[in-house]
Amino acid sequence: MTCNRIIINSDNMEVIETMNEGGRSSGAAAAIFDDCFHLACDFPISRFEHCNREAKISHELAKLARFSFISDWFEEPHNAIVPILINDVMIISNE
């Protein structure tokens, strides 16, 4: 994709702090943090930033994963999350 810069946003301050400290964690997600950090290191420039957001999309995705038989959405997002995604982008662009 020829990307050479990546900014990773999360609304979880603990995740951002862990990633900014090299992805080192002693918690249950230590292997995930380590993998994510090393994947980000594949880019010449990568940055982890905190962003305030409501957790609407994550809750909706969790519900879909629990109650839906749809296994992948490569081409387009699931119809149930489109309005939430649009709202999320509008909030970010207004800040």
C-alpha cells in the first residue's frame, strides 16, 4: 500500500501509554501489545495517540459478533454500523 506513516488512535489511555512505552505489558494482553508494537515498527514513522470517543461502535461490533453469522466484511461495513461510523467521523472532523 506504500504507506510510510501511521497514526494509531485509541480511546483507551492505558493502551496508548503501553504502546508509547514500547508495547511492554505484564497483563493478559502482553502478547497482543507486543505484536501490535512490532507491526507498527514496520512503518518508518508510527505514532500512538489518545482520542476521546464514545464507545458506540465497539459495543455495536461486539453485539454483531455475538449474534450475527456474518464472518467478514471486506468490501463494505455491515449496515448496522454505517450510521455510527458516519457519526464518529463527523465528530472527529469537527474537533
